Amino acid sequence: MSERHVAYEPFACAPALKLEAHERVSSLQVAALNDRLDRLEVLMERLERRLWLTVYGVAGMILAEGFQSLLHKLP
């Protein structure tokens, strides 16, 4: 059996470089999380608008039906 020696490229590995890489990854994760939160806020605002439109629509229908029944009772 012959042994093969593989020459690896030298790389810089130090605690400071690991910390720097971790900080970069963390900042990317925080940026992605903030982006998701911004999108969720926009979706919640849209949902809130739709909810209020529904509430006003239902209230308008109830008032319209009450007004119609009042008109039918008048001579």
C-alpha cells in the first residue's frame, strides 16, 4: 500500500478570525431576521386594514337593515 501525501493550502486560523467570522454570520442572521420582521409588520398592517373594512362593512349592513325596517314601519 502506498501512502499519498496531500498538500493542503495554508490558511489563517486564529481565535480573532473565528470571532470575526462569527460576527459576520451573526450580523447576516440579524439582518435577515429584521427583514422578516419588517415583512411581517407589513402583512399585519394589511390584515388589520382588511379586518377594519370587514367590521365597518358589517356595521354598515346592520345600520342599513335597521334603516330599511324603519322606513317600512313609517306610513
